[in-house]
Amino acid sequence: MAVPPEVAGQAAESHGSAAPKPHLQRDHVVIRFAGDSGDGMQLTGMQFTAESALAGNDIATLPDFPAEIRAPQGTLAGVSGFQLNFSSSEIFTAGDEPNVLVAMNPAALQANIEDVPPNAVIIVDREAFTDSNVKRAGYKTNPLTDHSLDKFQVIEVDVTKLTSLAVHGMGLNNRAVFRCRNMFVLGMLSWLYQRPIESTLTYLESRFKKTPEILEANVKVLKAGFNYGETTEMFASSYEVPAARIAPGLYRNITGNSATALGFVAAAVKSGRPLFLGSYPITPASDILHELAGFKNFPVYTFQAEDEISGVCAAIGASFGGAIAITTTSGPGMNLKAEAVGLAVKVELPMVITDIQRAGPSTGMPTKPEQADLLQSMYGRHGESPIPIIAASTPADCFDCAYEAVRIAVKYMTPVILLTDGQLANGAEPWLLPDADKLPEIKVEFATNPEGFLPYNRDPETLSRPWAVPGTKGLEHRVGGLSSENLTGNVSYSPANNELMVRTRARKIAGISREIPPTQVFGDADGDLVVLGWGSTYGPIREAVKHVRAKGKKVSHVHLRYLNPLPHDLEETLKRFKQVMIPEMNMGQLVKMIRADYLIPAFGFNKIQGRPFKVSEIENRINRALEG
Amino acid sequence: MATALNRKDFVSDQEVRWCPGCGDYAILAAVQKTMPEFGIAPENTVFISGIGCSSRFPYYMNTYGFHTIHGRAPAFATGLKISRPDLDVWVVTGDGDGLSIGGNHLIHVLRRNVDLKILLFNNKIYGLTKGQYSPTSEVGKVTKSTPMGSVDFPFNPITVALGTHATFVARTIDVEQKHLGEMLKRAHAHRGASFVEILQNCNIFNDGAFNDVSDKALKADHQLILEHGKPLIFGKNRDMGIRMNGMRPEAVQLGAGVTESDLVVHDETNLSLAFMLGNFEPPLPTPVGVFYAVSRPTYDGAVNKQLEDAKAKQGAGDLKTLLGKGDTWTVTS
């Protein structure tokens, strides 16, 4: 990965008949768009992603934006970035380093330059490099003229001027013109990499339906950028990244948060029950609330509560009434919900709590990903309150995990925690659309027979209690947080009964391991080292393991979806390797669980920077471990 | 249906465990006695509570019940009522549960006007934790946690509720069985969030807190029974009234030139009047009855209306269409 376009992949001349300029083939390209928060870089990136997906590439994206909505213009604090890796073969990450950096101003250049390898292409808006902007970005001299960028291929484009020329005569004010600059960049890059712009045109038409003059301006600027690429002499050739050979089927591009929302809707539809979301806005989880709010006709209830606590409590109330209940949040909200989640454990009502993990502690870095809520999910409640935990590993995997979380919650009458993170939430990848008819069954059977009904009379296999919802004659009963008698649920302070109930609930959760599929090992079933991961580290681990395996190293990869209970065959799987390495975006949490449960001397590899691992970082750590 | 139900249908098999002499017994009795009159079957009725003495209430009702966590009952009830508008949902809370740890949820459930019947048992003390002052305890209250007297200025449940523009706000007293039953009926008949403050005696930790309005000898001179459209008259001999002196209310003796026509006439739809009455302090009498009752769309009703509208406009949700929306492309082998 991360090789400059000039040497990437098997570069080969190809002669498109239509284009007068030659275009060269590339295996993959990593582009990073960077600009002010208000420059529309996320939109530019998303649209370029959509164009690339439609061109048949495999893609992975990494948005990276500040928590401030509009930090002062031109400052480092306000730089927003979007990295995209598009490829003609299967890829797993958004790339370690960009082959192309688009910097809309000096601050965007300053904030990103350390990630850019020599010979990479840097495209800048020359006009944005005014003395004051250069100074505001912390440069002493203008980097475009002081030779500090000599090791890169710098392409200076007068984006602002060309944008304003493109809409000349339309009578738009300066601000409106300025806001079209991103479309010029998108048009130019679309030409450079031979992306079709039709999907962007369709997008613009729907986005600016109500403001025809803004639509016209954006379309003009987009096309001007595309044509500029063709006619300017700055680009000697265009590049082509052919379609990737990925599994056949119908695809769409999807972010983790969208996939999570759809997974919940699908689960509710399959169960035949309404979906109820109780939630309080928090970054980076809010998009799930936004998305679900648009699906009312399924039916989906979305309740924007007065706080995190109310969000989870309302969900439990809805669950008591028979809905598929969920709540969504991020780390700080998990703390606030903890007491209510403990109640759901105690009264054994199904619910899914989704934690879109972000960098902490406290408010931390709200827009940056981390994996430091695993132990909180395991143990962050008072009393003995075990909860199944599922973690998604890629944006598209969020769909399957959300679905599976509901399935387990309903089957075992328990709250389930679903862990994703900020990187998965906002990152995107192609998603092979599942066949709605072939999704696993989610069976909801409410208790209806009053004869012998007892609220804590358990299914002998799953140990789950009956779901008896209000409105059912003869099943009137009371549940609550007080310790309750086995079977009847009546308040009980009996010491032996309390232990029985605690142990029974623990057995119920542990028993879920029965249905966890056998652990999949990527690589050989035994060897010198296995890299064990969970969550969004999937991409960089898989890529790194592929690299070292290509060099003949006996290294394998195991990635966990089920973190509680752990798969029953995990211990023996891990014990077939001489070393167990666990990379995590935390101080070492899964590694503690593995060491404690299996007495295996697993070692951690940790990064707490609010940024995903680079492939090279993991690869280097593997190599060091193998050298012993 | 209504004739088929009786008090016993609402009495659970659980032993009631409040302290002997607790005001909660009287409230439970009134609720169990009144419920059959609503004609709603026990299986369609849900009692939800938080934590505290009052919150044990659901265990004693032979309906569906949920004893939840401290202060959060309104949130649980909101989730249930939104998704199950067919149910008759009651919330039982106390002054600590509803106004201290759960104050946030209470004000929000009231302003949203979720169709819930909310009974707040106010005994001006923390009973279950053995006698600390509560958010309704008066300044100077000496308790275990305030040996030199509380310096905490109290909440007034009625004006807190009115401040949220709650659509139904009433006050009654545990020992006034008839009035309590009437208030339960009024609360139940109201569509929207009905808030009823029930003055309740804690005979262990705060005995006699409401003596002036509950003691047979004293109450007539200290209770002002609010009745819509009627002048504000009170007193053992029904010869005292409330008159406006400029912008201020005052208690006056009827006769000697003062007639009923000089008195304020209660109007349940007048929020300003309700606020004024809510703020009555001695020497003015303590108003009981319905302070305020107006009609406003319920939150749960509006939410479900949006779901129906969405379905009418877009049709019932189709999973296949949903999964495949947006730009898609086909990869062939």
C-alpha cells in the first residue's frame, strides 16, 4: 500500500480511444481531501467514494474531522479530512499514507504533510496561500515557494479563480461562489482518475432541488473542474483503477452507522415487532438516530430523550411492552446508562445498547475512534451483571452485528451491547446487499397461556424467561430491580435464592457460546504467532498479516465478533500458536480478558491516538515479535 | 366490562410492607377502590415506579407492574406508552424520586404531555433511606443529614408542574379518601400527562407534616377546596374567602360588606390563577383540587400520528426496498 501513483501496482499504458491524453493503470490509489471544516471536504470525499464504488473498485474510507463545527477559518483546529482508498483488488483499510493530498489551504497542508510520503502528489489551491493564511497555519514562509515541498509533486491550481470564472455572469455572491470550490476539485479528480460524474450530478440535483441557481452553479463548477483536468497541461495523463474482482452480486456503498441502523430495522421487520430507539444526541452515534427517524413507516419509533438515562429507560419500557428496543450512544453515555442496563439484566428484558466508541476519557476527542469501552461493557455495572457483547469489524459488518445483537437479545431475553467506533461509524465500504428473505430467523413468541405461568420459568435450553407483555389476560405480573424469587419473581431476600438467580443469569449468558460459529483462522491453524483482534482493527491486522505471510512468515489472524461470551474453541485455537499478539486502540483490554480466562501470555500492542493503526505499524510489531 | 370489575381484581397476592400507619395504605386503598370504575381490565393497566417507599406500589396492584430505578419511572413509562398507546399507564413516584434524582424526567414528561397518570406522594422526607430531608422539606428542617437545620430552599411540586405547562395539575391528601378518589377520576379522565400531588404522612420520620390540612379539627380552616367556576370559599363555617387586593390575593371574612361576588372564582383553564394558587402559603389556606386542566395534543398521540401518516404516504416499510436504496451496482463474476 501507500506507494505513489507513479509506481503503484502494475502500471501499464492503456490507450483510451476517447481521451486524447493517455491514461495509466493503477492497482490502487489513496487520496486524502483536506480543507477547512466549511470547505465541504467530507462531501467531496463521499461523492468521490460513490463514483469509485460505481466504477467497481473496492473502497475503504476514513473521514477525520474536528469536533468543532466551524473552527476559525484557516486554522489547524478547523482542518477536516477524508481519506479514500480505491482499488482494483480487495483492500482492508483506507491506506496508511495518501498518494494524493488535496490541500485547500495552508492549514490543511500543515496538518497532513507528515503523513505524505516523498513523491506523492499534492494538489493545492494556490490562491488560498496568502500571507495571512500561511501565517495562521503556523508557517514562517510560504511552503509553495520556500522549497520545503521539493520532494513532492506539487500541483498548484487556482481553484478559487477558476470556480468563479465557471459561474461568471450568474450573479452569485462571493460566499456562494466560494462554497462551490469543492466541486471544482471533485471534477478535476474525477477526470484524473476517470471516475464517472453522473452519480454526483444526480446527488446535486436532489440536494439543491429547491435552489436551482445553486444547483446550476455546482454543476457548472463540477464540469469545469472535469474539463480543466483534460485541458490543462499540469496533468500529463489520467489514471485508471480498474474494477476490483470482488464477490459477485448487488452492491451499495455504506457507512457503519447506516449499516447499524439498517441492521436494526431488518431485525425488527424479521421479528414482526416495531423498532423503538430511545436515544440522546452524541457524537459519533447521532447519525443512527437521524437515519432511523426516517423509517417511521416500518414502523420505527425514535424517541429523542431529555438525556442518556431517559433514552435507555424508555427503550426498556418499550421492551417491557414488546417492542424491539435499542439505545445508541458513545462512551460517556454508556456510563450514564449503566444503572438502567443493570436493571434490564436483572428483569431480563431484551434490548441492544450500541456504543460507538470514541477517544476518551471524559469528552476526550469526540470525533476520533478508540476501543477503550470493552472492559466498561464487560464490567461497568454494579453487581454481577453479565451481558453479551458483539463487536463489528468493518462498516458493512455493522449490519450483521446489529442484526445478530437483536437476535441474541430476543432469544435469550437479555440486554446485548454492540460495540462499533467512530472509524466504523463514518467510514464506508461496498456492501454486498443481503437477501432479505434469507436473513436468519428472529422468533418472537410472547407468553399467552395463563395456566402455570410464572415470569421466571425458564426455557430449559436457553434459560431465557418468557416475554409476557401487558395486554395479555391472566399474565399480570410485576418485575423490578429488587432481588426476586426464582420462578415467581416475587421480591425475595433469601440468600440462597439470590445466589441461585445470579448464577442462573450468568449461566444463561455463558450458554450463548453454544451457538457461536467455530473460530475462523486466517492463515494456518498453527504457527509462530497469531494476531487476535476485535472491532475496527480488522483492516490493518488483515492487511499486515497478508504482508508477512507473503514473506513466508507463520502468522495467522483471528478476529472476534463475540467478546462475551468468547467462542468456546478460542482457547484451543490460540494455544496452537507460540505467540498471541493483541493490537487494540486502548491500553490493553481484550489482552487482560484473554490472559485472565486462558492463562495465555498474550501480549498487547496499543495505540491511543484517536487514529486507526497503520498496516506498517502492525507489520513492524509482528516482525519484532518474530525476531524474539 | 365496568360492572364485571371490582376492587379485588386490582389487589395482588403480595403482602403490603409499608410501616403500620403509613399514608401509603390510604392511597393504595383509594386507588384499588377507584380503578374498577374506569372499566379498564387489569391486564391493560400498568403501574410503573421508581425507588422509594411509594415506589413499592406496583407490587400491590394486580396489574402489570414495573418497579424500576431511582427517579426514572417517567422515562420507562414514556417508552411504554409511545409504543403501546393501548395501555393505561400510571406512574407512582415520591418527592425524592420525582423531584430530586428524577426531577429532569418529571419536567420533561410533563412538558411533552405524554398520556400518563402521575401520582407524586409528597411526605417532605426521605423515608426509605431513614429520614434525610427531601427537596420539598422546609428550610430549617432538622433531620439526620441536617442536624443544624436544612438550608436547602424547597421545591413546590404544584408550581414545578405548572412551570412545565403540564396540562393537568391537582393536589389531594392521603386521608381525604373521597377527594382523593375524585382526583384519581379526574386525572384518569384527562388525556395527557395528569399530575397529582398527594400529601402523604410519614408517621415514622415526618409525622404530622400536613396536620393543618389533614387534622379533623384544623383542616376546615386551612384547606381551600378548588372547584371550577365556584368562588374560593373555605373555613369551618364556610365564611372565609379569597379576594384580590390589587395584584395580591388575601383571605377575607365574608359579611360586613364582603360578599361572594367579591371573591375570586376558580377557573381551571387559567394558568396565571393556577400559579397564584400554587404559591399560597400560610396564612393563606392550602388549596386542594384541580389547579389547572387544559386540553393539548398528547406526545404519544402525535408520535403515533406521524407513524400512521408516514405509512399512509409511503406505504408499509419494505425491507428489500430499504436495503437496496441509493446508488447500487452489480458485480458479475
